[in-house]
Amino acid sequence: MAAGRLGANYTFAGLPVFDNYVSSGINSAPESMVANDFSYGGPPPGLEWGAQAVYNITAVVQLAVGIFNTNPNSANNGNVFAFQQRNKGALVTAQLSYLYNQSPNDKGMQGQYTAGFFEDNNAFPILPLGSLSSSGKSGVFILGQQAVYRPEGPGTTQGLTIWGAGTYTSKQLVSSMPLFGGAGCSYEGLIKRRKNDIFSVGWVYGKTSNFLPNASAAKMLETNYQWAPKRYITVLADFQYIWRPTGTIGPGSAVLGAQVNVTF
């Protein structure tokens, strides 16, 4: 159990494989969850007051539930500690996960499958101008990852893992991305001499609300390579191409990036 300043997307609507990606379209939860409800997001930039609990019903079935404040100023700025600033209600979310072949004695390939929902009864600005508001929205999400190839046998981490994700949020009137879908794969040890390196590819699709002028679905392709020259150093090269970045008719954008992580 945890309580305090929390980000819902750090526990809910996520998969371990998402940590292999750079774009917030994938990591740490599908972009639609935060785009439709800022209160679902964690740093950067913000946090909410909240409480959550994770309970292992059995060795393979896990339940997680959480309730969070819905302060939009806190969601956009983690330094805002006020509990109420003309916001009302709460964000409630829950998920059920099936942890496939993750017990120490399991000999098969590991997987994780998660389904959940959220309900937020705060007031949200009506699209596209936001001069009026409408109360309440809800949504569902389903995600899964599965190891499909392990050259050194089950129980090892090297090999191919595939994943898929989908979300749906009600009320297009106040939801900028009501429908989201994505899929991808990560391969650890693609080069035999580089067993700890990880190569990842991911593609996501976000349908834009019909209430936005010139609405056009946003799409993104990300590919990256994590080079681990030492146990405590990771160098990551990343490429992304985004079609319709704003969710409206317009040119695409290409992004190149690199980062170095030092763990100590």
C-alpha cells in the first residue's frame, strides 16, 4: 500500500516492457491515458495526492486499486501541494493482471496481461475551445506482453518479447484522444556478443476527437538501441517519426535523440 504524492500511471495501465522506450506515447503508459486526463499522469510534470494498494490474490493473479485527487494545476506542476483548487471529485482506477510463468519454478516463457478501468467525476473543458465544461469521464484499457523466443531457454532474459495495448475513453466531447492502439517488440541480446543490449521497435495510433477541427489520427513509430558497455552504464540511441503530431491535419516530425544512464 502507498499514500501521498503519487502518479497513477506509475502503477496502472503499464507494462514492464514500456521501460525500454523513450517516447511518452508508450512509456510509462499509453499517451491517451494522460492526454484525456492529466490527473492520471506522473512526473514530469506533476503528481496528485492519492492512495493505492496492490494485492496478489494468487501467485499469478494481481489486483491493483487506487484513488487520486483531480487537481489540474498539480497535474501540470509537481510543486503544487494544494488539495483543492476549484476541482472536485476523484479519479478512481483499478486493474487485474495475470502474471504468466513468473513464479520461480515456472519453466515457460514469461508474460503479463492486464485489463482495467478508470472513472473521473471532475469537470473537464469542452472541446475545442474549453469555454464550457462537462462533468465526468471514464475509460478502459487492456495491455499485454509475452516472451516468444528465448535462445538460451526459459527463465533467461535474452530473446524476443512482443507487446500490444489498447485504450478507450468515453465522451469525445471532453476527451482529445478517445481511442488508442499500439504494438511493438523488444529483443535483448540481438547481437550475440552484446547479450545485455536491447533493441526495441514500437508503433502507436491515437484517434483524435471528432470535436476538434481538422481532426486526424496521430501516429508514431519509435525505434531505439540500448548499448550496455558496463553493468552500470547504458547508452541509448533513439529515432521517432510522428505523423500528425497535434492530432490535426499537418506535417509530420522526425526526432533523433541520445541519452546516457549511469546507475550507482
